[in-house]
Amino acid sequence: MHGRCQRADLGLVTAALILTVAISLFPAPPAARAQTQDGFAQPVTLRVLNATSGRPGAVERLTIDYMTARPNTIADVRPSGSVFTLPSVPLRDGGEYIVTAWWQNVPYWYSFRGRQMAADTLTIHVFDTTGDLAAVRVTGMNIVVQRRGELLTLEYLLKLDNATSPQMTVLDSSGTLTLAVPADLDRPEATYRRGPQPTEIPVTSAGASLRLAVPLTWGQNTVHLTAAVPWHDGLELPVGLNVPVDQWSLLLSPDVMEATAPDLMPDASADFPGYARYRGPQLEADHPLTIRIAGGPRDACAQGNLFSAGEDSTAAEDAAAAGQPASGGAGLPLRLILILALAALILLFVANRRTRS
């Protein structure tokens, strides 16, 4: 009888241990990962203000993303009114959440912690839009030209300032910015970044120019564009936009290549080894400068993407600063508690059986 009890105890202990291991190995379901420490979904109340008019505003669409290694959408609604409540949003106190609000086809991003969203009414700002470019100018532009065999790759990094008063977002759906480019430009791709990830810009080719339908929110904006053009010695590269350009520079790779244009000055810089660097003059809107590019051996090697590891945007006042992705592993405290509790029960059970036997 005593042996059977021991075998029964051993079987129960083995089963409990297997259950403990299973809990530790299998991750908690996504819903549990996105909950508070108490494990309950929370109501979230939002207030929309129109920063242009200073009055209550509205949004066409609103999403909430829980940030881990990538955004995880936990809410996607089309609310009405300037104040509304989402009745059940799974939150973690320390979790980071990106709220994206669309107004007049423009997204605005805001970053909050879970504890803020559960405790307070969240206020988000939206802006009216205008097609007027009078208050927009390029405060800095870098153009990188790299020889890759029979192609030249072109990379533009533009920093623009929108100083509208009252604050408005400048947007023309047919093309807010017009960028002068070679007529045989190929594969243009453009993005801007104000949220957690780069946002694609619709690009339309129009002869010797590109039209970029980018929303320029109030304050600083950054646009990144890449393209390619067939290489030939003496290639002409127009530089300019439909807004004034205060400062700009040109980098050529390999550094044996040369660029010539009125008021284009060589600028020897140790910051960009392997590149020939030039500084250009201020440019008026719709008055591009034509640069002639020559030289370079046929087997020249490109130096790589200068902008690939750099910052791709700057945030404007009254716009949300998008958060960095939070680290994974949410839900571990819950599994750890379950494991410890189950282990304690096993020890108590074994001790009790030994006492009884």
C-alpha cells in the first residue's frame, strides 16, 4: 500500500512538473501580452483639438499600435465627435503605444505609455491643410551621386521648414513638391518619416521633374528620395524645387568625378572620404541650376548609402514624437508567477504526503 502511494505521488509530481515546463515554454497569448498588470482591458478616452482653429476637432480614422519589435495594431476605429471613448483597449502600464490620427488624409502620430492612456483623457492635435507653399522652404539638401557601372544612383535628403501661421499642413494631392531631375530618371522612390516607420510618398514623373505628394506638417520635415539614371560622361543634373533652397551640397563617388556649374564651389571635407564634395548657392523657387558631371573610371566602385543609418526625420512642435519599439518579452511576469505558484504547490503536496505516510 505504501509503495502504491509513493508511485501515485510520483505520478502526480511528474504531471505537475510537465505542466510547469509547458507553461514556461509556450508564450502567453497576444491578448495577455497587451494587458495591464491586472490583466484587464481599459477604456481609453480621447479629445481632438484642431490646432489651426484652436477649436474642437475631429478625425477620419484612428489606430492604436502596441510597440514591440514591430507595431501591433490593437485598435482601428472611425470615431465621430471631438471627444470619444474606446471601451476596451488592452494595455500594459509600461508598454509604449502609438496613436495615429488621420485628418484631411494626413496622418499624425502620438506616443503614450499605457499608464497615461488608462488614467487620463488623451489630447491629440490635428491641423487643417493648405496648398499654399509661400511659408515653405528647403533649409538643407544633400545630393549623393554614385557611379555604379553604367548607372548613376541619385539620393536626395531634404530638410524643409513649414512656417505657416496659423499652423497648417501643406499638401497638394497632385504633388506638393516639384523636384528638378534628369528627363531619363528611373526607379524613383520617396519616403518621409514622422511616425515609427518611413511613410511612402506618391511620386509622379513629369518630364524633367518629379511631383511628390508629401504632407508637410508644421515645423521641420524630412524627405528621402532615391533614383537612378543612365551614366554618360558630361551628364547634366538639374538641381532645384518649386520652393526656395537655402543650403545644399553635392557629393560624388568616386572622388575623381567632377561637377561644374555657376557658383558651385569645391568643398574639401574629411567627413566624407572617397567622395568629391561641393557646396551650391541659394536657389530661388522654380529656378533650377544645371550641373555637368564628368570623369571617373569605367570600373568605379560606389561608396554605399550615406543616409541608410542616419536620422530620417525631425519632429515638429505640437506633433507627436514617435517612440522607439519596446523590447519584446511582455507576459513573462505572469508566466513566472504561475511557475512559482505551481512549484510551491508541488512542494507542499510532497511534504504533506510524506507527513501522512
